[in-house]
Amino acid sequence: MATMVTTKPVVKSGAGGKVPGPNGNGSKRRNGHEFLQPDPQANRYRIGMWVALASIGMLFTALSSAYVVRAGAGGDWVDIRMPRVLLLSTALILVSSVTIEVSKRNLKASSLDGHSRWLLLTMLLGLAFLGSQLLAWKQLARQGLYLASNPTVLSFTY
């Protein structure tokens, strides 16, 4: 026959006979408000974001150091001129990030017309960005520069 063992909670001296609550003083309330436990889901997302940022940072550092080592080691490294269309490309992608944010804010404000207009503008800017990237690669190809043929294709000078 099995016996059941029960234990009583340990009461610390000075606690007034109460079992310590989640905030350590025997109370389950803090400043008149119910004690809120941290959301474990939010902690998972926060940790995941830090891991992702650390991974991206390490990848950036590794690729940057590989670029510097390769540029210094090879005799076939030649500086090339950056196509000017890439400046337009950068401006387009920056403006599109602003328009997508405005679109998101319109959606939160329940302005579906504003959301649709800003989202359409964002998509047009994205297509213009892709077109400018295509023009830049065509300009590089006219110079005889391809990814497979030259290690300096991504080494632009202004």
C-alpha cells in the first residue's frame, strides 16, 4: 500500500506567517496592480533576434575580412568604376522602405485607401529598384566585368 507524503511550505521568519509570493514579500500585488509574469513567448523572440543579429554580424565580419585578404593577396585585383545608376538604386530602396512604413501605419489606422496607395507606390519603387540593378549589371557587362571572370566586380570606386 502506497503512502502519501505531503510537505508544508517553508515560512521565513518575519513573513508574518504568509508564504512568500512571486515578488518575495508575501503579496501577489504590486502597487495596487496584479503582479504580471513576463511573457515567455516574448523572451523567445528576443533571444532569437539576438542570435540572428549575432549571426549576421559574424557573417559580415567574415566576408569583410575575406574581402580585405583577397584584395591584398592577388595580383589580379583592379579597381573599377561604380555605375552611377547604383546611386539611384540606393535612393529607390531607401524611399521604398519609408513608403512601406507609411502603408503599415495607414493599415493600423484602418485607412484602407491610404494603405493601398502607399503599398502600390512601394511595389512600383521595388520594380524600379530591380530595373536599376539590371541596368547596373548591364553596364558592368559592357565593361567586360562578370562575377565569374573578375574578383573585383564588387570592388567599386567612386
